[in-house]
Amino acid sequence: MHGTGRDPAREALKRHEERQEQNIIILIRQLSDSNPNLRTRSAESLGNMGDLRAVEPLIALLDDPVPDVVWVALRALGKLRDQRAYAPLMERLSNPDRWIRQGAAWALGELRDPRAGPSIVPLLSDEKKGVRTAAAEALGKIGGGPYREQLEALLDDDEHEVRHAARETLKKGG
């Protein structure tokens, strides 16, 4: 190896980066595949990879006709924490599908943008416990101080998960 000028570690790293680049391109392309399972797996992978080139294609996926695909896209956008997702996430807070409302609240919490607070508060009284829980947790992440009264009301919620989320948020200073 001496004198060849080759650096095997550098070459391996370069090959890895090239494969990573190819994978991102393939995954983004698969977001528009006709198979919803492939769209779902691709969205999940892109969220886990953390590459911000996925943000716009994932935002486009929020209009997918399959709620499970939208749910995973919401989660992926939350993991990416890019402000370009703010407005599209806000639009999903009033969606009739509870999973989409819940995912949007969670993702907005991950963005940690205080502007979302007033729009998340109504979800504290959603009929679905998962939505109420996600809303309480999101308010904790974005700064629930201004919503202390609404969060305290959840301490009497019928569902343990909701009470726990409200209590944790209030403990953090929310």
C-alpha cells in the first residue's frame, strides 16, 4: 500500500457517500410510486436519513389519498424539523382524519415554532385521546407557558395518556 497514493479509507467513504446519494434520489422517486407501502417506507426512510432535500417531496405527499402514507410523511417532516413544512402542517390540524391531526400536532411540536400554539390548543379538546396527547406534548415542546390553564384542565381528562402528557408538559414549565 505504501507509495500507491491510494487511501482505502477515503475511497470507501467516497463509495458510501455515492451510495447514500443514490439512495436518497431513489427514495424521493419512490414517493410517487403507485404502491402505498413503497411510498410509506420511502417517506419513513427519508425522515430517518435527515436529508433536507426530502422536505418538498414529503410536503407533496401530505396530499396522498392514503391516510397511512400521510401519517408517515408527517412524522418524517417532524424529524427533519424544517420550517418549510410549517404552513402545510398547520393546514392538517383541522383534517377530519384523527391520525393526520395527531401527526400534524406532533410534527409541529418537533418544529418548536411558538406560532403554532394557538392553532394546537383546540386539539386539547379533540374527541380522540391520541390527538389530545399529541397536542399537549407539542405545546410542551413549543413553550406551553401561555397555555398553562388549558393544559391544567387536561389533568382531569378521562384518559391516563392525556393526563400524563399534560402533567409532563406542565412540569417542564409549560
